[in-house]
Amino acid sequence: MRNLPNILTLSRIGAIPFLVGAFYIGAPAGNWIALGIFALAALTDLVDGYLARAQGVTSAFGRALDPIADKLLVAAALLMLTAFERAPVIAVILILSRELLIAGLRKWLAGRASGLPVSRLAKWKTASQMLAVALLLIGTSGPSGIPVVPLGEAFLWLAALLTWITAFGYLRIAGKHLSGDGAEARSSVAQPSAASRATEPTASEGEDTRR
């Protein structure tokens, strides 16, 4: 736990109170401070993964904490933008509800042979979501002549759309695991126990009864 990549990951969680506090600073300073905090925190997401691989200090703790820190940071930014009426509420609800759904699916699949792989479309979703948050944090304090707020809202709606497209893909994967569990359960009920099969004269001695 006590290595630089994990410290950087934890720093994203530690940045959340400062990000929230920046919303209570008047514009334009508060907007740019919030953007700076968010951008630096997002940068640590790139650096910690690189350092963990380069230093050979990858761990189960780091792999579990990294996506949690990312989601907490983005969720805090979206909730504050919504509270200050600087982001479309429905788009934020769509994004956050999807994240809760997929987090639950990943936890459910944690004990299975495979989890939910990150698709290329999911990476585009993340990119559009981060860009949307950055633009909305700048808001009306952006350069004149550039429609920062409309662009931010457009990217947020794009992120919401991609969010649920990828969610349905993950649901299909989870459904296959669920149907597989059901088939396995039915198979185990249909098969006689090892003890009962041992008493049957027709049972093959070399047959493996393990599941």
C-alpha cells in the first residue's frame, strides 16, 4: 500500500474536498481553480498506472482502489456541477446510475472466472466524460468567442449515451455468466451424487464426477 502509485491514487480522493471547496469561490477564479484541481487529479490517473508497471509494484489493493478513486472524483465534480445548475441533471443521473450498476456487476463477477473487460467504446466514454467535466468546470469563465458551456453539455450527453451503450454490452456479458450458472446448477441437480453413483454397478470407475 505504501508506494508512490498508491499514494497518487489516494491523492485523487484527497483532492475531492478541495474540488468541492473551489465551487464556493467566486468566478472566474473558482472555476479555474476547480479545473486545475480536477486536471491534476486526472493526471495522477495516468502517472500511477505507469509507475506501478515500471516499478513492478502492482497490487490487488491498487487495482481495486484506482477505479474507485476515479469514480469518486468524477461523481463529486458532476454532483457539484448539478448542485450549482451548471450541468444537465438527467445526463448526470444517467451517468451515475450506470456507474452504480456496473460497479455492482463487477462485484458480482469478482468470484467468477472472468470479469467485465474494458471495451474501446468505454474508453471513449471516459474521454468524453472527462472533457465534458473540464469544460463545465470552466463554464462561463472560458475564453470569449468559444461556446464552452454548450460544448461541455454536448460532450456530457455524448458520455451519457456511450455510458448506456457500454452498459448494455456489459449486461449481456453478465447475462451469459448468469445463464451459465443456471445451467451448471441444473446440471448438478440432474447428476447423481458421487456416493450414489459408487453403488451403481454400471458406473464407470474412470469417470470424473467433479464440477
